[in-house]
Amino acid sequence: GPVAGLEYKPTPLTYLAWFVAALSVVLTMVISTTLIVKHLDYYESPHTQKYVVRILFMAPIYAVDSLLALTFVGWTTTYIDVFRDCYEAFTIYNFFKLLVVLLGDEKAAISMMGAKPQAPMLFPLCWVEAWDMGPEMFYGCKYGALQYVLVKPTCAIVTFVSGAAGLYGARTFSLARLHFYVFFFSNTSQVWALYCLFTFYQVLKAELAPHQPVLKFVIVKAVVFFCFWQGVALGIMAYLGYVPSSEHFSSDSVVEAIQELLVCIEMVIVSILFHFAFPVEEFADVQAIDRYRQNQHPDGLREHMRKIRQNVSDPFKVADIRQDIHHYGSHTHEQLYGAVADRMEGLGAVSSRFVGTRPTTPTPTEVTKASEEVWPGEDTDSEAANPSGELGGGGREDKGE
């Protein structure tokens, strides 16, 4: 019977298949938690590692959501689905922020872009006028990723309200139902966010090369993009009759169960790859921290636990994201760049598309000088992660900054 908004869901899969899914979720949780805890223990670069920890939660969230969808039916699983989708958008933007921090900061990334020759828009938008190298390119990529963080929760709210009013029409593409429009806007937003993320990588791939971004990018993009298109491919197979229905289950139910099972299994692989893409050693000097702790704190286990408890809340402080959303919502590009338009330098000099002029693009030095005066605020959310200044707790200045 229903318990707390849940009731068991009849499944077309065998008990063995369900057991494989459950075992996969347990393995994903163990493998992911091991890496997350290690990052929190050796939290030497909080401005960088907080983004890493946020990204690492992606695999267990996807795995748990898929197992619940495979096992239960009810409003609780719907809320969890929405949370997973919103976290997906959150992860894409955090990956963009991670790349920026690895380059130094936003000012450094803009300076690097400003020093490069003009790059065209990537396929399939080759025919569109390219963003000017520098602030326009940077903010085009940044806000292209950030808009997904806003669109996804908005679509979730529309889904809940229209569903309660009987207007949603799940799994139908009738123009008289809102499912079609939510599906269209949500996936268009997702594709645009990934396009902007890939554009940013393509422009600065030489500068990002020392940080081995390819594996990081491929994994994050694969989780977001592959899971969606995997479901689309299974749906097409069902539509073409390759997934037959049975006496008790429709072909749609069979496809949904297969999709959830595959996601559970795939998240084990993703959690393992995360260990190679985001090793702790890339962001912290593990050996130096261990030597320091041995000299200062003979009780090693207690010190490890103290550091984890001290740092565990920092990745969940999202003041940096709130700040970006605030500037995205309250400032047009003209307002953001217009602060220095009178001097025709810095950000204002390359905002011609938004202030009605097209002056000469400034040098990287001019961009940096002007942006120091009008920058919309730096992220200070993690600076208090370790007031004592000890190694492994955020006291040391971030390597990438």
C-alpha cells in the first residue's frame, strides 16, 4: 500500500535485474562517497574543490533517482526526478565555474580570450555573427550555461502546476498539452548550455590543457547528454515495434524500466571515471598535508574526521551561484558594461553590441584594469572554510588563483 507518497511499482524486469540495479546503486554510493570524503579531508583548495564536490554528487543522485523510479510510483518519485533534473543544470554550471577557476578567475579568462584572434561560432551556428573575443565571448558562454539553472526549475514548476490542473499530459506531444512545450524549452536550454560550455572549452583549450579537461568534460557531458538520448533511442525502438508489450505491461513501461536499469549500471562506471577525472592529488598536496598532520596531530584518524566535519558544509554554500543569478537577472549587458563606457576601455569598449557602438577592442591589460573597478563581485563564500589556516582545510590560497 502507499506509504509517505510511495507505493511499490509493478516492474516488467526480473528480480535479478532489479537486484543488479540495487547493487549498482550501492557500488555507486560507496565509490562516489570515497572520493567525496577524500576531497573534504584534503580540502586545501576550497575555491576549486567545492565545485569538484558538487559535480561528484551527480552520479549518486542519478543512481538513487533511477532505482526509486524503478521500484516505486507516487508523487515522491516525481519530486526526486525534478530534483535530479535541476541538479543536472546545477552541475553543468558548476563545471563551467570549475574551468574558470582553473584558469585563475574571470578576469584572467577574459584576458586570455582578449589576447586571441577572433573565433567563429561553432557548428551549427557558423552563419551567426561571432561574439567578440574578450568579455562578450566570456559572458555569452557564462550566461549560456547559467540560463539552464534558471530554465530547469521554471519548467519543474510549470510541470507541477499544470499536472495538478490536468493540463500537462505526460508522454504526449499534443500541442494542447503543456508537456510538449516543457520538453521543447527544457531540452533547447540544455543543448544551448552544453554548446556554450563546449565553445568556452574550444576557445581556451590550450590554456586548459595542463588541467586535463577532456576527460572531465566528456564525463559530465556524457552523463547529461547520453542519458537523455539513450531514453529517446529506446522510445524510438518501442515506437517502431522493437520493444513489444506484454499482457501486463505496455511497451512504454518496458522501455522506462530498461532506461532506469541502464542508468543505475552506467553510474557505477561514471563514479569510477570520476576518480580518474577529479583525483584529489590534482587539487591538493596530499603528501605534504599528511606530513604536517603527523607532526602536529599524532592522532591521525581524529584529525581526519575533524577536517571532514569542518569542510563538509562548504560545497553546499551556494552564495556564488546566487550572486551570478542576481547579476544575470538584474543587469543587462548594457548596464554591466556601461560602467566604463565613458572611458571607452575595459568591458565597455567591447560591448558595442549592447551600447550601440563598435570601438576598437582593448588590450588584455585594459580589460583587466577596468574590470578590477567594475567587477560584479568575487566569490568569497569559501574563504572562511578554515580560519585557522592549516593545510587541508582551505587555509592555503587556491592553486588556480
